[in-house]
Amino acid sequence: MSFTIVEQAPARLNRSELAVPGSNPKLFEKAAASAVDVVFLDLEDAVAPDEKVQARRNVIAAVNDVDWGNKTLSVRINGLDTHYMYRDVVDLLEQAGDRLDLIMIPKVGTAQDVYALDMLATQIEAAKGRKKRIGFELIIETALGMQNIHEIAAASKRNESLHFGVADYAASTKARTTGIGGPNPSYGVLTDAATDGAPRDYHWGDMWHYAIARMVVAARANGLRPIDGPFGDYSDADGYKAQARRAAVLGCEGKWAIHPSQIGLANEVFSPSEQEVTKAKRILEAMAQAQKDGKGAVSLDGRLIDIASIKQAEVMVKTAEQIAG
Ligand code: GLV
Ligand code: MG
């Protein structure tokens, strides 16, 4: 281990995160009654400019009045390049009660963006005597944000999670796609011509791999949760699950739901299966025995396991315990 100890953000379940437009209060109670882990009430891109002021009022009232149960509650504020942002933060932190857990900051580009928000939040919390420190969720969704992701992730003690905002990221990097997440038929490889005349194969690739893998590293190196963002085609449950699974395999802890039908899919994919937990427990037992026998590595089911396997298995078992509550 390094002499640098990575401090972990407060532990929260974040398998699913539901986006709810702040301009549509009819959806608030439904979101509160859903099975989602985190709700974010949106003041940013789901809200038209003419509706921004009313949406802000709706959201403050909803934080205070709706029974959110044991869900984590977040509000996505407008970007730092808009004139809505300062009032989003001031009104929210002055008028919304301590039920608010997090603020989601979109299109973060530099560590200074986070620093500025930290300063503002710190002043308002002190002035208003807020008891609970607000945490930050940061959306990485621009080329600038992806370039500076490591400094951004380390920029504030309030940081809890990094989110991959695939739609804005595609726009910012000028990717040739108009979908919100998901694969693209033009991103693939054609196998070489085989000498035996067998037909050539075309394999689709995952055009978001680099971005998600980079985000996972920056998040984990700073004790934050990496969360995969939206998948726009909400009628394609299989497509959603495939995207969620590959994010989970890379280390993401959850994925956004832009439609209630995606909540159950995310919860399912980001909860380790019984089989995986049983296997992890067997690894822990086998390694406990190995250590008693003075061995660093042993074989289990014909495969090598060693001290690193203990840590991997512990991640799995801890996640299962967190879900069980
Ligand atoms: C989310 O905000 C996105 O741009 O994908
Ligand atoms: Mg976005």
C-alpha cells in the first residue's frame, strides 16, 4: 500500500439514480415512492429557460415537503457559465432544509469550478447554521472536464461521486453520434481476411470505454463513487442492461435512470448476484485457511487465488451487506 491513505466518501447506495425534471412536480411523489437509491431533481438541461425560476421554487418546496424516505436526495444546479447557478445554490441552501443530501454540479471543467462552489456552499452553511454538510456529485461531460478529471476529483472534501454525462460529452468532443449513450454501429473493427476464405467479421466496440475507465480511476483514487450516466433509449431494456453491466465490470457503482423503467434494471445489475456473493465468501474462507497454513496463495476450483483475491471478495461481500441494509 502507498503511504497515502485514500479517504472514502460517505457510504451510500448509488445503484440507480433517477433524473426528475424540476419543472414537473407531478413526478416528485412517484420518484419518492420508487425503488431508486438516489433521486436528483433537475434544474439544468431538462428545464427550459422560461421555467427555470418556477422549477427552482418547485424543487425547494419538494425537498422540504415530500417524504423522501431513506433515499439520497440531490439537486442538479445549472452550470457555472449561466446566470442561474448562483441563485440555485443560494436559494437552495438558504431555503431547503437538511433533507437535501447532495448538489449535482454539471459540466465541471476545472478544479476551480468545484472550489468556487465549495466556497459558496461553505459560506451559506455557516451563515444559515446548516447542520449537515452538503456533498457534491460532479458530472464529467466535457473534454475539459475529462482532461482535468484527476484535479477535479481531488478538489473538495465535499466530493462524493463522479458521473459520466455521455450526451454532453459526445457534443463536447464532437463525436459523430446523436444518441444518448449506447453503442454506435460505426465504432467497430473488421477482422482481417482469413487465409482459409472464412468470411470477415465485424465487431462492435464500446466507444465510451476510455471515458468510463478514466473516470473510474479518478474516482477510486480519490475515494469517490464512479457512476455511469444516461441511456436514452428507455424502450430498450436489454440495451440498458448491457451498458450497465459493462460499466459495473469496469468498477462503476451505479447508473442513471432517465425513466422509471430503468430503476429496477440498474438495481438488479449493480447488486451482486447470490452466486457472486457465495463465490466471494468461499474465497474468503479459502484464504483464511491458507493464511492459517502459512500460505499466500492457494487454488480454488482450479484457479489461483491470493491476497489480492481477499480484497476483491471483500468488495463484493461489503456491497451485498450495504444493499441488505
Ligand atoms: C448528462 O447530463 C449528459 O449530458 O449525458
Ligand atoms: Mg449533460
